[in-house]
Amino acid sequence: MVDRHGSADNGIRVSERIQANLPQMSTAMVKIAELLLADATAPLGMSITELADRAGTSPSTVTRFCRLLGYPGYVQFRVSVAADTGRDDNDEERRSEIGRSLDPADSPDEVMRTLLNAHQRSLKATAVLVDLSLCAQVARDIATCAHVDIYGTGGSGAMASEMQQRLYRIGVNAHAWGDVHAGLASASMQNENSVAIGISNSGRTKETIEMLSLAQSAGARTVAITNRQTSPLGQLAGRCLVAAVPELYLHPADLSAKHSQLFVLDVLYLLVAQQDYAATVNRLKASGRAVAGRRHHDPVDRDQEVMFG
């Protein structure tokens, strides 16, 4: 199947799409989602009207629900539900892990498998939800602007710093701000030739919202990277890229959120690097050579080390 962004399904199950899109759903759609997460095969024996009645909503809401998940309509949605049922019949181990939380009595192996599943689901959900055409637009803006500000606190601040370092190595004048006072000072000096990026899993981090808001008021093109398009940060920014976290397995600071953020940032970075690939390669080689004397070298291909080390 093809999702609403024109990319292949890549094995993403209906349940995973539902979990990934929950933050974007209306109250009426959440009723449908809760019904289907409790009874995944319900659509197979129901018409669209019957499903709407059981969920306490309307057929038109079911249609909007299907489209939000990336399906043209209810018929295509039911086909994917049927396909998932066939796959799950032959995947008992995977079924046992879906939606599982950690337990104090879990063995190290169970802890590892549960975390691995959580992180994989977050990355898959992000791949479903991320708008690649929007990513490409943001990448072009970053590659051609005079300045990039990246705002984030706590764990999101670490993601902001990582992105700043990577962009700087390929010639983008980027700065990362985790301290709100310094960030506000920088945001106040942005203009229409600047890009400002705010990173927050919840989309409710006050400091990040304040910095991005001031940059926007100063004229910068603003981008939010968050789990919720409907969050204050997502609503504030001119463009919003979703880094999905379908479920909280441990706590709001679960590293699966950071993996999703890093995945989106990595896509952006690579798309920026493509804008002038020859210049990107030359800058990476130059910066790599500059620090080469600070490393103990193994007998590996030197060009590869300069590029990726």
C-alpha cells in the first residue's frame, strides 16, 4: 500500500499507524482508535456504518479517520486490517511484545526486547508520519539561509547540539541554544533570511516555545520538531515535522523519543547535504583532516574515515 505521502507501507501495521496518529486525532476519532486497538479485527465483520455506530460516531468520521492513517477510504483500510491479521497469525512472538510495558520482574533479555520494540515502533511511526516534501522544503531553506538557530532544552537540547555540529561541518551557519536567556537574545536578532528550529517531544516546553516565538516575530522561518502537531509548539511554527512516539513505555523522557527526533534531524541533514553534494564532501574532508592528528588511526580507508569519522 502507499501512504498519504506517497511512500511505501514498509510493513507498518494498522495498529502502529493508529498509535502513531493518536496525538493528531479529534475526540471522535480517538473513540474509533480505542475500539480498534482493543479489537483489531472489528472492521472485517462490519460495514462503515456499523463500525461508526459501535464507536459512537459517524461514518464520515470513520472516513476521515482512515484518511488520517493514509488510506483513501474504508475499503482500503479493511484490506490492510485483513493483511495484518494474516501476518499476525504467523508472528506470535511479535504479537506478545506489542504494547508491552516493562515490569520489575523482567529478565535482562525481556527488558532489551521490550525496549527494542519500543524504539523500532517509534522509528516506524515517524517514517509513516514525516512529510518528506516538507522536509525537502525545510532542507532547501536551511541550505540557502544566512543563519540557523536551533532551540531545545534537556534531552532535546542534546539533539539541537548534535544537529548544530553536523550542519556547521558542512558549511551551514548554525547555532544551538539550550539556555533560554542566550536563546532569546539570538532569536531577537533573526530575520527573514534565518531559519529557527524548535525541538520538543511534548511540544509544551515553555522555554523552547518562547525562543521560537521570538524568532518568528523577528521574521525567521520557523520549524517545530515534536510528537504532536496540535501542541503549542506545533501550532506556533510555520512548519511542523512529527517525531512520533506511539506509546510511553517508561516515562516521558524515554530514549525512543530521542531516536525519533534524531531520525527526523538525520533526514533533514542528509537533504541539506544533497543541495550541493560536492561542496558537502569537500567540507567534510577538510574538517576531518583538521582533526585527524588528534586520533589514533587504524589501518582503514582514510577517505572513509574523513567522511564518517
